Amino acid sequence: MKPPRSERLSAFRPQIARLERRLFLKQGLSLGALSLLSGCTLKDDDAVDRLLLTMSRFNDRVQAALFDPAKLAPTYSEADVTTPFPFNAYYEEQDIPVIDGENYRLQVSGLIADKRPWSLGDLRALPQSSQITRLVCVEGWSAIGKWRGVAFRHFLERIGADLTARYVGFRCADKYYSSIDMPSALHPQTLLALDFTEAKYGYPLRLRLPTKLGFKNPKFIGEIFVTNDYPGGYWEDKGYNWFSGS
Amino acid sequence: MVGGADKPRTIHPLFVRVTHWVNAFAIFVMVLSGWRIYNASPLFGFEFPKDFTLGGWLAGALAWHFAAMWLLALNGLAYLAYGLVSGHFRRSFMPISLRGAFDDLLVAMRGHLNHAPGRYNAAQRVFYVGIILAVIVAILSGLAIWKPVQLQGLTALMGGYEAARVVHFFAMATIVAFLVVHIGLAVSVKGILAPMFTGRAEAQR
Ligand code: HEM
């Protein structure tokens, strides 16, 4: 990997963290997500783990209550953009999915009126806007980036989504998956991003919302669905807090 | 409940004892899980030894941190409210003087502790008020990191997201440094620790 230009140590920490995560992934598969939470026992149905999970659900509700749909994340200037932007995923950079934009179709499903798939041309025909905001990673580091695409609210309206539904879920070409609450999906800065510096950050389509942590911004999106059934997520199912609002 | 507050030999009110030990538990959970969170993306060129952290991995550490923060904050608010309303802060921490604290430290370094049961010396007063402020800064900078959008005013006050991380780190470091001295003295100076559980000063032998 290219050494980052920035002197800040945090810029290349994610790589180390990723190695660690891979190790824990193995454990996670054998022990189940529950027993990983407290880290102090290996029993599945441990009381401490249940308490921590209950608190995490409680924190979901607190964060939903704290979320102000009109409050905008701070924006920055082009000069503030972090270069190179840190790459972060549950796999290494060379393992990103390579998607043929010509044949790409975004699938949409669930509680929506119009289930026709979308080509990149269709998406580009919608009004585009851009933002320069800070992406905060659950690991603690942050980076400022620029993203351009379709306001997600506009897209949800176009597909006739039930805007009173509870969740919007995402299934991605890298087998990643995640979900967000509807109020965050409708936030004015939530973007279905088509343009960003490099393909490795999620070509051809990713979600960008500055009101949530980085792992709630799925990349390489293949399908978007609207539902009232809790869809969970890749990291969320392993114990990360689901709402993870900023 | 201010149970034993007015019994003659009680030097630590029940309310203070309960909130003190709840706080001690919450601080330990916050610090140890915080160290594990720090390791996921270290701010400085070192990591905390894994065996001295809580949570096993990042998600576990975050789960501990975001659970114990409620205990820390609510218990802390209760302690502050009690301390202000009951007059406990005024009685125990006032008058406060840096000069006096310095003199006490000099005396202590010559091997005499200026400690009488039921009365905090000048150094203790300064350190206790200082540690209460450090915990408040830790909580505020933690909120600034947790909610840099919803609480962006607070985050800006801390100098922005990245600066708030640094503030949070040094608030932790201050608390840990205090604890090393505080626990060291609590277990080594005779007749101090037990009254923090029982409330009663031990009979002079
Ligand atoms: C195992 C850990 C701890 C031990 C053994 C301990 C011990 C004690 C003892 C013995 C006293 C009474 C001192 C005296 O009468 O002269 C005391 C008071 C105090 N401790 Fe601790 N402590 C611990 C943890 C903490 C922590 C984590 C904090 C804060 C971050 C803290 C803050 C205070 C404060 C503010 C007081 C004064 C309380 C008041 O009167 O309102 N302590 N502690």
C-alpha cells in the first residue's frame, strides 16, 4: 500500500486494526457475536453480554431521539480534503469487487412502488449535488472527503418508497450489508454517491451520510430495500452499535 | 438517603460513599475499555497492553464504554447535586487554596501527612476539586467525539473532532495519574480506607 502523505499516525492505523479485525472475525464465527461483546467470558448466553446488548439497544433509542433531522453536519472546503483518503473495509484493498459500470443495475425492493432496476445513466439523469464533509470511523480516526451524487431522499421519493417505514437496507457487491433508520435516510446530507476520488471507495455506487459513522456508509451497493423488519448489518451483527449516529 | 450524615462519628456521608464507589467502578470500566478503543486507532505512537484493556475487541470495548458512560454520568450528576445542595462541597472542600495545597505537599514530602479523619487537608481539597473537573472534561469531550454533528457546538468548543480526541485522551491521563496517587495513599495511609466504606472514623488507638 502507498504510504499516506499525512504525518498523522491515525492515517495508517486502520490497516493494523484491519488485521486485528480479521483475527477476531475467525473467533466471531466460532463463538458467536454475543460472546465476543464483553470479552471476559466465552459462554454464549452470558449475563454481561446480554446487559451490554440491552444497553446498546437503549443507546439506539437515545440516539434516534437525539437525531435532529434539520441539523446539518459541518462542511469543509476543497483545501481541507484528506489526501490520500484512508481505505477501510473488512478486507484488503486488493480484494475490492470490480464492477462493470455498463452492465451495472441497482436493484430496489421492499416497501416501494416502482421496482425497476436502475442503470448508472438513469441515476446520473437525476439531480446531482456534492458535499465535503468529515467521515468519522468507529475506530476513532476521521478524514474529510468529497462525494457527489443523488440526494437519497429524492431517490427514495422517485422509487415511491414508504417513507414511514422504519429501515432502509443495503446489500453490496463485496458481501457487505448494512441498514439505517428512515429519518437518517431522509436527512438532507444523505447522498447516494456516484462520484468520489477512486473506484476503491465504492464504485459504482455508495451511500454517504455524515450523520453516521463510516461503517454505516456502505460501498459497492447492489441493492437497496425498504423494510420494517430490522435488517442488521455486517458489523452490527458482530456487536457494533446499530444506530451509530454522529 | 443521607443516612449516617448526622451521626456523631460519621466522617463520610452515606451518599458520598455510595456515589464514590459506584464512580470508582464506572471509571475503571471507562478507562480500561477506553484503552482498547484507543488501540483501534492510536493517537500517539504507542498502544496500551491488551491484557490491561476491557472488551476483547473494538466492538466489545465500545459496548462497555457506551454502557458505563450512563453509570458515570448519572452517578456523577447525583454526586454533584448532593454535594452542592447538602453543603458537603462547601464543608469539605472550602476554603480552597493552591498555596495551602503546596505547603501540604512539602510537608508530605518530608514524611508527615497532614491528615486528620473527617477533614481533608489543603492538598486533598485541590486534588478532589481538580479530579471532579477532569471527569467533567472527560465526559464533555467524550460527548463531543460521540456526537460531532448533533452536538457540533460542543465539538467546536473542544477545537473540532480531532482536537476533542486529544482533550479526551488527556482528561483520561489526568484521571489515571490522580488515581495512582489517590489509591496509593488510600491503601498506605493508616485509617483512611475503611471509613470510606463504613463512614466512621476508626477509634484512635
Ligand atoms: C479503587 C479506587 C479508589 C479508592 C481505593 C479510593 C479511596 C478513597 C478514599 C479512602 C477517600 C477518602 C479520603 C479521606 O478520607 O481522606 C476517597 C475520597 C475521594 N475519592 Fe476516591 N478512591 C478510589 C477511586 C476514585 C476515583 C476513580 C475517583 C474519581 C475519578 C475518586 C475521587 C475521589 C473524591 C472526589 C473523593 C472525595 C469525596 C468527597 O468527600 O466528596 N476516587 N477515595
